[in-house]
Amino acid sequence: MYQPIDPEFFRQPVLELAPSLLGQYIVHETPEGLAAARIVETEAYHGPEDRAAHSYNNRRTKRTEIMFGNPGLVYTYQMHTHTLMNVVAGPEGTPHAVLIRGAEPVDGLALMQQRRGEHLRIPDLTNGPGKLSKALGVTMKYYGNRWYEEPLFIAPGPGLGGELMTGPRVGIGNTGEAVHYPWRFYEAGNPFVSKYR
DNA sequence: GGCAAGATTACC
DNA sequence: GTAATCTTGCCT
């Protein structure tokens, strides 16, 4: 049904990988069933030179360690009570990553509703990074996994359904110059794109 | 709009 | 020890 994408896909600069991920599927297979969504919003984090990145100035900790590894690795981390998903970009050894912020459900909608809450409006199931992780059933146990291997993987999708938009990233208000970098990528007009607060 | 939840990490 | 963070949901 869904096939993991070629590992070579991830071997590209983070500012190219971030928009390339738009329109691809993110798929999670569990005993409860399969959930899949088409990615409509991402953000690039440019490791060493990006004050908003966890890996700014090559900061290497137990948490950021994974970003120094191969492109295509799964970088998950906890933000307060939520799990956020990142894709490690190339080249190997540079701590660059793409945050997946929003996606449109295409399979397993009932399962996502079960995980998120039955009476939410549909866009609220997955229009934010923490919401998306919960809807797909992604937890910290996937830290260090590969985005091109089951049961959690990226699959080739139909591409963008609207105009590609760029803009400043969300939630990084205190990072000086980096605040203005237009490294957020999303599909114009899509209701599954997250909102500023 | 305010604020708490509560993992990880930096800095005092 | 204290504060900040790539967020969300509930309260007023």
C-alpha cells in the first residue's frame, strides 16, 4: 500500500529537504491499524548557524546527538507534554533537521480521532507538530529510527495541492536574527497548516 | 488572552 | 536550583 521512500531522498541540504517533504506521506503502522497523512507544513533548522536550532553552534548533547548521524534518521523530542518529530538532513555529520508541523489525514482517520479525541474538528487532529505526533501514535521510542523503514516512514506522495508558501518559523521568538529567516514551508490555504498563537 | 503541564538543557 | 523551550488545552 505505502512504500518507504528511497533513503537517498534524505541526502540533500536541509533548505531543499524541507520543501521536498511537502506533499509526501508520513505513515505509521501499528497493531491498532495504519495511519497516513500528507505533509503540508515543515520547518528547516540549519544546525550550527541557526540560533533557533537545538544544535546551534554544533551543540552536541544526548538529545541532539542523533542530528550528527545519517540523513533520514528520526529525531523526536519532548516539548512540555508533547512529542515533536524531525527528519535529519544531509550531509552526514552536520546537525541539520526538518520539523514536521502539519499534515492532512489520508488513511486511518478513525484511529487518529480515537487517539486525539472524538469530538475535535478534523483539522485540529493534525494541524500542529504535537497534535500530529499524537494522531499518528508517534512517541519518543522512535528516536533514532530511520524514516525509510517500517513501521514509521515517509512514502512518496502526490506532491503539493496548492502554491508553495514560505515564511518565518513558529515559536522561536527569542533567537535574534534567526527569528526572521523564511525557513517555514507550507501549502497555501490548507487547513492542516498550524496557526500562530 | 493567560497559564499550567513537566522533559531536556543551559546557566547561576 | 532556576529559567527557557521548535506546544497544546483548558480556564477566564
